[in-house]
Amino acid sequence: MKKFLKVLFVCVLLTVLSGGGLYYYQHNKAKAATIDQLADQTIPTNQISTNLNSDNLIQVKFSIELDSKDTKKQAEKIVPIIESDIIKILSQSNKGDLKNIAAFEEKVKNQLNERFSDGKIVHVYTTELLIQ
């Protein structure tokens, strides 16, 4: 009976360890795929220079994360329009509006999403920012 319990314990232990190893492998594989997916669904803007409503000059660049590769293809076709929309948003903003950069990125995302009938912008990342 003791021998049976030892064998059963070893079998259970091997099953648990195998399951944990498989989970760890799958979790790390999914994370790597997510990074590649993020790269495949992001477009950069050119450097944008314009005046703010507060008579300050701003130079800024964004990376725009989209929900799919198809949405990225749509966005790549209208990058000049996207940049024009960003200039309009910036020209209506003042220096104080940019102190909370996360809120400003959300505002840009929401306004740019109006351009897309299929798909959407997931996040706007500010990659360069200079205000004078």
C-alpha cells in the first residue's frame, strides 16, 4: 500500500510540474506574440510642428496603435489627414492642456477614431514632445 501511495504521489507531482511548465511556456509565447502584434499594428506620425492656442510652439511625434493590421492599412493611406487632425487639436490646445499627457493622448485618440468606419485606434503614444 505504501508503494502504491509513493507511485501515486510521484505521478501527481509529475502531472503538476508538467502542467506548470506548459503554462509557463504558453504564457511567454503569448507575450512575445503580443509584442510582435503591437509592432504590426502601430504607425508613427512625422514630426508635427505648430503653434498652440497659448502662443507657444510645439514639436511632437506620435505612434498610433490600431486594433488590427487591416485598420493599420487604412490609417497608412490617410497619414496626412491624421496629422492635419492632430494639428487642429494642438492649435486649439494650450500649454496647460499638455501637462496631463495621458489625458491629451486620450483626447487625440477619441477625435481620430471618428475617421475610422471599420476598426479603431487603441492607443496614442507621444514619442517626442517639445514645447517652447
